[in-house]
Amino acid sequence: MSGLVPGLVPQGFSCSHGRKPLAAQSEPSRSHAVKSGRSARRAAPTGRPGRTDREIACNIEPSRLSSEVPAMPPAPRLAPLTGEGLLADRTYAALKKAILDNTLPPGTSLSVPELARQLDVSRSPVREAVQRLIHDGLATHAPHRGAEVSRVDIDDLRQLYVVREQLEGLAARLATEHLDGDGLAQLRGILAEHEAALAADADNAAQIELDMRFHRAVREFAGNPHLLAALEPIAGRSHFALHSLWRGAEAPRLALDEHRAVVDAMASGDPEMAEAAARRHISRLRVRLGQATAREAAPRRLRPSS
Ligand SMILES: [Zn+2]
């Protein structure tokens, strides 16, 4: 069975059908799209077991699309960059926010020239930002199309959460062994910010960013570069799921309470308790993904299992 996270991909899964995302750009622009040496998950050929019809439908060759869709400039979705700080960092932050709040939905082509035009910056910071997004797991390199916002498949997310549950547990255990007063204060600071965001009824993107910061801090305190390298892209991709899972009013509160339980266990100096608390947190999200799969699969024709 395979399904999409409900509400997660309101438009993005339709790629170029029906409307024209950044993907429907001119050929010269597409040739500038960022290439990456990393092998993308979506590099698998069409017809791979577990892919949805809609995903497969999105793999129509770009040449065919361009003949079907009249050439016109894509509608800008991003506002020109403002503010201070390193241009590369601001570009990265703007694109990441646009992905997390679904302004750039899954499957959207990350054309460097087009994004540079919309953000009113040069191509170089955009190129760098897209590479960072690929590293985060928020973008992937699509064969013949350059980079695009990672597509989300709920079955794939569930598999990802199985691994994430183990690794986040390990991260919490190792972090407990290394945690000092400063580290603990940092974690408590993130919890306090998250609490304030909840009280202010902050939008999902802000809360998801705080959730990501919390888990990033824990895995950095774990002090194991191999664990960090394994967990970083998994955590990035899995945060897509939160757009759907955090729809209920109680979900962000529950997540914050679970984060607090992890920190309390770490503060007590008990690595095993911290590991168990972190695993419980991720496992609950995995179970909710399973429930979402069941809901989504109900009206669908079941696929033969492979
Ligand atoms: Zn969390």
C-alpha cells in the first residue's frame, strides 16, 4: 500500500499538470538547475514498487510537458530577500521556510536562475542554498530535471521513522553522557521558545523549525559525527510529515511535552531513560503515520505487495 500524507501535498504532487510550477521553465533555465553528486531517492526508475500513480504520472519527460504547456513565465512565489546577514544564509533560510510552509510544495523544481530572479539575488547564494537543502533532505536531485523539493510518500516516511526512532534514541543516550550545564541550558532555552511560540499561536512553520532545532541540538550534543551524518538528512525529510501530523491543535503541545520528557531524563543523567523518552516521541509519530496510511489507503485499490 502506498499513500500520500493528507494535506501535505495539496498541489505539489501534480508537478506540471494543471498549473505551472517553477519546473515549467525554459530549457536554458533548466540547464542551470543545480546538479548534485548525491544519488536521489527519486532516481529509481518509474514503476518502482511502492510509488503512487500520481508520482509516476509526474515523470513524463520535460520535453513533452514543454510542448503541452504554452511558454509563459512562472508566477513568482517568493518575495525579494530583505534583512541583514550573510546573503547565502538568508537565501537558504528563505528557501527552507518556503519549503516548510508549502509555498514551494513537494516536486517543485528548484531552478537556480528562477529562484535568483524571484529572490532578487545572484545565482551563487541560491546554488549554495539548494545544495544545503539537498543535504537537509528537503530537496533532491532529480535526473534530467536538476534539483526539486523532495517528494513525500507516506510509506517511505514510515520506513524513515523506523530508522529515525532508533537513531534519535541513540542520540539522546549519547547526548546525556556528554551533556554539561551549558548544553542543558540550551535545550531548556529551546523548550522555553517553543512554549512561547505555542502561547502566541505561532504558525506551523515556526513550530516545526523549533522542533527541528531541538532534535538538531540533541544530535549535536551526542558528539558522534557518524550519527550526525546519518541522522541529519533523515530528520530533514521526516519533518515534512509534521505538516500533516501537526494539524490537530493538540499535536504541537504533545510534541513539546515529549521534548520536555527527553530533557528531564537527560538532566537526571540517566542515558537509558533519555533514550526511551526520545524513542517514545518518534514512535508516536510513526504510529500516527501508520494511521494516516490506513485512512488514505481505505478508498484506494490495493496494490499487490512486492
Ligand atoms: Zn520532536
